[in-house]
Amino acid sequence: MQNLYGFLLNIFFPFIVILIYFRKIIGKEDSKRFKEKIFIEKKIKKNKKNNLIWFHAASIGEVLSIIPLIKKIQKKKSKVEFLVTTTTLSSSKLIAKESKNIKNLHHKFLPIDSLKLVKNFLDNWKPKLAIFVDSEIWPNFLFEIKKKKVPLVLINGRITKKTFNRWLFFSTFAKKIFNTFDLCFASSAESKKSLEYLRGKKVKY
């Protein structure tokens, strides 16, 4: 199933690129930074002496939920940097605003879950901890993070009944995906049961 996922992603990748360019034209993508989603990144701004904690939060709601956590970590840890990846234009504007109050906070748009882009991203940023928020599940990212033995956490994990039933169509693949998480914090008792069924590790609510 993992190979099929990669195969289909490669087939549809050109169409995804076209879609992102179209979104840029109509003002739904950052006119300068939209390429972060679809091209190899060569230059990054990161202090190699600091440990990098990476949060992936899709949009504004998820970003708002992690800002207090980032601030709290920063108060306790001095040699740490934060990378927040998102997928929406509005969330990038929110991060730009919050970065004035948080030191060493970087923002990037999450690259498409293409294996080549995923490997490039992880090799560049080298996170010491990866934290995914809510229901953001990208298989290639999760599998490659585990290959690099980076601790992986899911916070506010949300799986609705409808989403859970969809995962059941690919039960074996789904269990392989969710088993990559070393620790899961569920957003509800229902999500906790779903995450446990899907083999998430150390699921708490």
C-alpha cells in the first residue's frame, strides 16, 4: 500500500503543481513562497548549535493551539529553535505576527508529501522532535521521520467517526502509519479509542 501511495502521488504531482500555481494566481498562495511546497529547498536559516523542535499545524486553529506551548518551552529551554510548518496563507501571516514575540521561530509551508521533497526537508532542518497537530497525517513524512529515529508526537489528535471509517478501508496501512507515533494525545475519548485501534502508541486523553 505504501508503494501504491507513492506511485499515485508521483502521477498526480504535476497536477498538484498546476493547482498550486493556479491558487497563487487567484491569491490563495503566497506569491513569493508558494514554491516551498513543490520544489527542493537549498538554503535555510537555522542555528546548528540549537535543538530544533518542529511543529506541523495545518491552519490558523492549530497554530493558535500551539503558540502557548511554544512560549512555555522557550521559557524553560534556552538553546532551542522552533519550526512551524503550515499549509495555508492565513496561518503564515499569523506566524509572522507571533514571531515578533517568540525568539528563533521559523515558518515554512509544508512541502507536498513526495518522497524526494520529504527527504530534502528533513535533511535540511534535522529536527530533534517532531510534533503533528490535530488530524494532519502525511505518510511519507511520518515514515521518514521514524527512519531517522526522531521522536514523533501527535497532539490534539482528532479522528471523527467518518474519518475512522475511511481509515478502516486501508486498515493495515493505517495501523502502520499511526504506529509511527511514539506518543499520542487525543482530543476526545472517541479519538482515543480510534487511535488505540489504529495502533498509536501511548495514547492519552
